[in-house]
Amino acid sequence: MLVLILLGLALVLVPGALAYLAYRHLPARGPMTIGVAAVAAMASIVDPVAVR
């Protein structure tokens, strides 16, 4: 249960941090696109762990 809570916290923090970095440093890329891509990548990692 603790692992799922920590993964959920990381699922919220990492895309937010990436979107912030994209907003501050990469004007050519949309921050929303990077945030959504991070959520999709993390979901593909967390889903098999959560199913166990």
C-alpha cells in the first residue's frame, strides 16, 4: 500500500515539474504536451505494479 501511495505522489509531482521546466526553459515545446507525455509514461510503469 505504501508503494502505491508513493507512486501516486510521484505520478503527480514528476509531470508537474517537467511541465514547469518546459514552461520556463523550452518555449518551442508546449508544457501541456510534456506533462501529458510524462503522465502516460509513468502510467505505463505504474499500472503493472498496481495490478500485482
